[in-house]
Amino acid sequence: MSRITSSDGTAIAYERLGAGPPLVLVDGALCSRAFGPMPKLAPLLGGQFTVFMYDRRGRGESGDTTPYAKDREIEDLAALIGVAGGAAALVGLSSGAALALEAAAAGLPVTGIVAYEPPYIEPDGATRGREHPNRLDQLLAAGDRGGAVKYFMRAMVGVPAPFVIMMQLMPGLWRKLKAVGHTLPYDCAVMGDFTVPAQRLAGIKVPTLVVCGSKTDARLKRAAGAVAGAIPGAHARTLDGQTHNVGSAVLAPVAMEFLRSAGEAT
């Protein structure tokens, strides 16, 4: 494990593996280098890329500096890309996909993007999305990280109540989720009002693949289509049998194929 210092002085923990062109993995909510899809996805991509996985600020072994702002997370990615050699591809999942897109729209030296199901809510995002930050802030201000995680799972993701109860009965899992529950407002800040930021996305000028699963929520499918439609020249793909919790073995070859072809075209 290594650390870099972001622009605001926050230490960001990361590790690298594999060989080839640089690629940075960007996690979604509650996930880190040690928990979530990236530990499985990174080795699969490492056969063709030098993969950088990192703990987003406030998670794992990374620091956290207040006040939070989406721009700070973009600066974290800029620092990682600098360590990677000055330019890198991005593979992001869920809110990490939205963060990867925001980074490219901000002009970071990104060579290509694979965005899996950025969780915008089309067409009713602005109405529903405004509720989430306020409720999360209320729960966290009361010291109720578990309540914040439950709200995220039930109201924002739509996980059925019995599954949330099962998670709470798994002490190791629930402890990990609560430990990073305070970062859920960060993901909300990345998502804005949860509508597709079409005007910003229109400024992305790098090869982009927007992916969704065939068995995912219909709202996420619509959002993926809207994101792909907003980015000039973007490609869209649906993975058979996949949900929001995409299988690493399914996503990895699709990401590698697209990013290889994007690299060959430049």
C-alpha cells in the first residue's frame, strides 16, 4: 500500500498491480480497496493494464478533510493520475462511475472511461434526489451511522427490507458498512440532484462506454441511456443477466476490450 497527498493535504491510500497502460478504478458508495467489487475486478484487469485501486477519502486507509466537496474527490483522482504517469483510463461503478465522468468533464487527462450504471434517476431525479442528502445528514448528525446505511439501502438503492435485516445479522459486514456510513453524503454530492448532468457530460471528449445490466432497475437502464446520449460519440452496452451488483468476470473483458480499442484509436 502507498499513499499520495491530494491538493488539500489529504492522504489517499492506493495500491497498484499488473502491467500495461494505467487504469484507475473508482469505487461506488461504501466500497474500498478491501471491500466491494474492486478486489476481484483489479486482478482481472491487471493482465493487460497497470491497475490503481484506491480508498476514496473517508474510507479505508485514506484520510478525510472537511469540509467535503466533489471537487476534492476530482483532485484526488488528479493526484492518482499523476502517480500513474500523467494520463490514465478510468473504470467506475455506480457513484464511482459518476465521479469518473465528472473528472473527465473537468478536464483531467483521462484516456478512456468505462462507466457501469451511474445511479442517476431519470426523469424524476431532481424531486427524489433532493430528499436524500437532508435525511442522511439528519441521521449522521444524530450519530446513527447504521440508520444512514439502512436509509441508503432501502430508500436510495431499493434493497428489499429482509435483505437489509440479513445484513444487520452479519456483524462483520454490518460493521464495515457502518464504518464508512459517514461518507454517504459524499456520494450524494457527486450525484448532485440525481438527474443526468447532460450539459457537463457533453464536454467529455474521450472514448466512453456506458454499461448497464439487463436485469437491473429500469431507472438505471434509462439513466445509462441518457448518459450515453449526452456524451458525444459514447458507446452503450447491456450485459445479459447482470444487475447493479455486476459480476467482475463479466465486466472485466468488456472493459478491457473497449479500453484497448480506445488506446489503439488514439
